Amino acid sequence: MHPYLRLASVVVCWYCTIGTAADLQRAAAYPTKSVRMIVPYAPGGGSDIVARIAGQKMTETLGQAIIIDNRPGAAGMLGAEIAANALADGYTLLLADSSFTINSSYYTRQVRYDARKSFAPVALVADTPYLLVVHPSVPAASLKDFIALAKAQPGKINVGSAGNGSGSHLTGELFKLKAGVDLNHIPYKGSGPSTADVVAGQIQATFATAPGAVPFIKSGRLKALVVASSKRNAALPEVPTFIESGFSDIVVTNWYGIVAPTGTPDPVIKRLYDEIRRAIGLPEVRERLAVAALEPVLQSTDQFRALIELELTRWAQVIRDANIKTE
């Protein structure tokens, strides 16, 4: 090697060593100021609830405040874009949910970040299953009955969703593909209005998340036919799963997890993961999540990354197979 090249190599390695040492030192002192957790939706929804429950407990042990920053807009893409472009120093986090993986395939011309490359997974925090709920007047006491009813009158059963490209929309499309039924999709501007119209009898059914549907189910104003989780939901132990009903590949939850901009130092990621794990293990945190029909689900960083990859692949396939027009 030429002497000048050897000297340049030594200088570069020296700077790399200094940079690494500085990163480790900063990570060891982390956090030295408040941490912003972006919630890409308005206050009051599942993402906001999870962020505030986890953030409160993390604040107590990190010694710095977790500031919840609600940035609704563009189906969650606005907040995700802000987080993707933030400094990768551990002081900006994103509370992601299942739409984080759906948006990449549905909003192909609008998404301005890469769900795989722009973020580093930190930890999955909680999830809640989708439920197929119907108005009590619908003559179906089980999923088998509902499928038979749908096949007897193709295209005539109206099934609402939280909107085109939402988790409830794609869960419905996945169900239609697997069950071989033709249902009429009615998109709403949110899961609340969709669920409300089923309660009112304006439409027959919807795929709703547990937090919004459980109160109506308990009061008898909605009938739950099946839950899309891998096991029965603690809030509705009498409702069977799709797996029990013969559909082993319909397991869909609206999950909530924390991600950070790619490049966030590994020691910072680990510190955040450790604090989230500690918080989720607390009885009061689990109780607060249960009140909102949310189940604590802690996964390692690698497991969370695998979930994101699985979801990205699955929803892209569903969109193709169902011939859904993307935006």
C-alpha cells in the first residue's frame, strides 16, 4: 500500500474510533432531555392510549419526560414522515400501528419513507384483535352461519370499514378471499362511524377493533361472531377465533409498537427496550391496557422487525390478490 494511502487509512480508523466512543458515551448518558413520541393520529384513539400509558411509566424511570406529540393526517403517514426525517439520536420516537405496514403498499404514490429502511424497531407494546361484528337482527349465530348467509346473497351484505386502505378494510378483504364470499365494502372516515352504523342497523357488519366494539357487545347492541387473534380475547372469552373456525391464516391484530429513526445508536435502542419491558410488566400498566381492551405484547427488537416484514409482505399480497385499487 502506498504510504499516503496507509496514513489516510489510519486517520479514517482513528476518527471512526473517536466517533464510536463518543456515540457510546452519549448513549450511556441518555436521556439528558425530554423525548418526543410522535403519535400519528388524533388524541383518544388506541395509539394515543398506548403511547400515554407507556410514556408515563417510561418517564418515571428514564428521569426525563416522554412528550406525546399528536400529528394526525394522511392515514398516519404525516407523523411517520416527520419521525423518519428526525435526528437519529433517541429523542424522537414513533408510536406505529398496523397501518404503518399497510400504507407502504396501499399509498404507493404518497408514502415518503421506507418502512423497512427508515426506522429501527424498538419494541412491540400491545395489540388488539379485529372482530367481525354484526347487528343483532342479522340471522347468523356463528361465522359458519354468516358465510352461508353471504353465499346465499352475494354482494348484498354491507360490511363497513374505517376507510379505504385501513386495517379493517384489508382484514375484510382477507376474509373474503379465504372464505370465498362476496361482501359489499362500505368505507367510512374512521372505525367509530362504521361501528355506529352497524349498531344503528344502517349496515349489517363491520370488522372492528375490540376497544370500540366491546362496550356495544356487552350491552347486546352488537353481536360478535369471531375474533381474529391467535387465541380468545380476555375481554370476550366466549367469542371463538378464526383459527377455531377453520381459518388458520386469518390472524389479524391492530398492533402498537415503538420505532426510532434508522441510525439511532444500539445502546439507546436497548435502553428504551428495557424500559418498555419493565413498564409492560407492571400490574397497573396491564390493568390500564385491559380497560381499553388492549393486550400487552412484548417482543424483542428482532421479533418486532420480523413482524413488520411479515405484515409488509402479507398486505402487499392481499392488495394484489383482491385487486384493490391503490392511491
